[in-house]
Amino acid sequence: MRATDPPFLILTSLSSGPKHGHALLLDIESFAGVRLGPGTLYGAITRLEQRGLIEPLEAAERRRPYRITAAGSESFGIALADLRRLVKEGTSRLRAASA
Amino acid sequence: MSRRLGRRGEPRMSTWLLHAYPSAWRERYGAELASLIEADSEDGRVSMRVKLDVIGAGLTQRLRSSGLTGDEVPPERRIRAGVLLVLSAWAAFVVVGLVFAKTAEHWQAVTPKPDRGVPAAAYDGVLLAAELGTLAVLLGIVLTARPLIAFLRAGGWERVHLAVLRAFGSTGLTLAALTGVVAWAHHLTNAQRNGGDGLYSAAFLVVVLGGVLSIGLWTHAAIVTARQLPLTPGSLRRETILAAATTVTMAVMTVGSTIWWTSVHDSAPAFFGGGTLPVRMLAMTLVMSAATALAAAGTFRSARALHA
């Protein structure tokens, strides 16, 4: 999972609580500066739900909120740890090169 | 899902866009996505960016749901998807093969005898590959006979009858039109039959398009049916082997037909109208290459899923 992948962005957004599609789009745009298309968003939601990383809640009219599952939190935590390692490695190499 | 209407009473764009997705997906997510598209559009107008995004995502979802991409569906469905992709590519080959057969008529008569060796070998290779490919496809159909009977006995006809009746209808209409065109042809001169009579040419074209449509509809009926047949792992393995054999024959036909028309063109360019490049033959080679590539992708997909 890469940091700019829609599933990663969705898991990041849902980490702070359940959200429906439109709230997800707005939240992702605010923290990542990326405006996902509705089709892209729901393609990622479908895959995340199939993998058991997120789950749907009761729909309000046609809007259905989603929340991150325990498996999703664990998987997201592992991805973040990988990312932290990469950031640390990249930063130290950059420092070594400029020193 | 209720049918949503726009301001002028026509179905909303959001509802229309959902048709890019498979029906099972629409049942589950359709209302949510339509609501999101409407919330995301300004003044009720859906931007081109959003339309392309939704259509692209819908087609991607269709590929995933059919088992042609991704790993969400079970290996058994991925094997079927790969084999059925080979069948679809074969259907395209049947159409192109008819064009090839018609074009190649009497080629020996215009090619100098010393130059006939290479095209004759290529032509014979194409015919042999076509026969072997047809045999592999027919064998694949025969292997599904018992599961097909079991499927029909279990009430499967209800689930496939529309696709089969559509194919029957198209074939019946095409045969009726063909009978009329053949009867008409008996009253025309050779020149009139070969482009001299515009109305006859148009009627002939309609028959050809009807034939292509019928092949397409029969292929669709076969796919709709085969997706639902109760096939054992052994049957799926055999179907994959036959699909691989069919793909090989398609590759041989693509190479053989290309060697044939390039060598005939070198010796007797007038046979293709005398131009520098025979456009019809180039188009035929392109379609054959694309179909072979699709068949290879289908075979690869099935073989990988077989070992998953």
C-alpha cells in the first residue's frame, strides 16, 4: 500500500472516525490535497470492504458511512510503520549525501 | 434501486453512469455512488472528469467481477474467465477467417508458378491451424455437454434463455436475408454482383453485419451459459489445456496469413488492388494480432489460477 493510493488515503481518513463517501472525498482533499473521483473512491471502498479492512454502517437515506475494522487498523498500522522506516532511511541518506 | 429522475424528468446522469458497473455491484453500492456523484456535481451537472472516472471505474469493476483481473474472485472463476476470453478471441478469428477465405479465393491463378512455394506453405499452414483450432473449440464444447444437461435439468434454461433466443433470432433473420440476397444474385450480372449495383451491395453488407452480429450473440450466449455450469477441477484443467491449444493455433494463423499475403503481394500486387499496402490485409492482421494477444492473456490467466 503506497501513501498516495486511494485505499491508504481512505484508511487514513477513517482512522479519525466513520465517514460516508462525500465526507471522505472532502476530508482526503483537505489533508492530502488530492481530489479523488467518485468512481475511484468506490472502487477502493469495494476492495477494502472485500478484504475486511473497513465495514459499512447503517445507511442514512442513500448515504452509507464506513468505519475501519480491527483488521484494517492493524494493516494500516503496519503500512504506516513501513512508511516511517522509509522516511527515516530516506532522510538519513539525504543528510549523509549533503554532509 | 429506485429510478431517480432529473429536473426535466429524464433519468439522472448519475443513474445512467451506474450502467458501467455489473448489476450485482450496482445492487450493493449503486445508490451510495449515485448520491455521491450528485453531491459532487455542481448545479446538477456532472463534469466530464467525473463521468470518465465513474465509467473507467465501472469497467474496471466489470473486469474484476468477471475474474479477468484482480484476485477477489475464487480461482475457479478466474480459470473460467480466462477460457471464455479465449473463446471470445476465437469468435473474432472466425469473422476474420471468413474475410481471409473470401480474399484468398483463386490466389494461385494470379501468382507466378515459381513464386507459389512460400504462400502455398503459409496458406496450408493457416488451413491446418484453423482445422486444429476448430477441433479444440468443439472438443471444449463437447466436454461441457454433461454439465450443460445437468444445468438445464436444474432449471438453468430460465437463466440463459434470453441470450440464446436473441442469438437464434439474429441467426434466423440473417439466414432469411441471405436467402433473399442469394436469390437476387441469380438475376444479376457478375459486374453488378461485384459492386456494380449499389442496392445489392448494401443488402450484402447487411447480411455480413447480421452474420457478425449472430457470431457475437452466440458467443455471448455461450459465455452466459458457461459461467453457470457446474464444472469440476478436472474439467477446468482440460478446458485450460484446450484454450492454450486454441491460442497456439491462432498465433500460427496470424503468422501464416501474414506470410501469405505479404508474399502474394510481392509477386502479384494486382491481386490486392495494386496499391503499395493492402489496407484490408493490414486490418485483418491487426485484428488477428489483437485477438491472439487477448487469447494469450486469457490462457495465462487460466493457467495461473489453476496453480493458485
